[in-house]
Amino acid sequence: MSNRSLDDLNPGDVFKSYGRTVTETDIVNFTCLAGLKLPIFINEEFAKKHTDFGGRICPGLLTASIAAGMMEEILGPATIAALELTDFKFTVPVRPGDTLRAEITIEGKKNLSDGKRGVMSGRVRVFNQRAQQVFEFSEKLMMRRGRVDDLV
């Protein structure tokens, strides 16, 4: 996990995540937890017959959740809270077996008056193994300033 604090981030910086394959188990667990019962997520034969996807797809919010985990690995324990997650765009369906990776571009940062925290704004893009962008969103996170070594 990264030990970056807000002070280590600058507008224009780009950070790339590890890759992660979306498994059948991920989709089953997520749809059960969220109570999702749409056939495009849980019924392969329905999805083959009645959609243009050729089979089941991954729920967009599962893709978003995986992206959030990837951002945690990049930004680490300096992250205090998500303040805003906006402009979700799901551009290409994610299928079971797809391997995703994320990248975040730092767009701005602002220090808060206490001198210990600030707000980072960034754009997150998620790509599959074919380098197709499958998802993107904007985020504003409250982050710690200064040394992060003391937090881990």
C-alpha cells in the first residue's frame, strides 16, 4: 500500500493500479449482497438470447467497487473520506473473466485551514485487458497532509 499523503500529489500526476480479474464468485457475491436479480447479471441463457452482450455482464456498481479498492491501494492510509464520487460513465460492459486496472489522474488539491488535511480531486479511468476504457468517474477525497509513515 502507498504511503503517499496529499502533499505528495500534484495536478497532472498519473498513478496506475495493479490488475484484477473479475471472477464468477465476485459477481455472485455482489449480486447476492446487493439484492440484484436482473437477468443480465444472473442468467446466462437469458443474457445470450435477449441482449447484445452475448452473455452475462458485471454490474456497473461492482466495477465501481473494484475501482475503489484499486484507488485505496494507490492512495493508501492518507485517505480519510470520499467527499464526492460523480460523473459515473460505464462505456464498455465488463464480463466475467475480464482483467481490470485503474489509473487516477490528479486534477487538483486544496489544503484545509487546519493544516493537517486537504481535498484531492481526480479522474479515475478503468480499463480491461484489451485496453478498452470500461468505466470512469470523478472523485474528491479528504486526505491527510504530511508524513504518512506514522499511520501504518
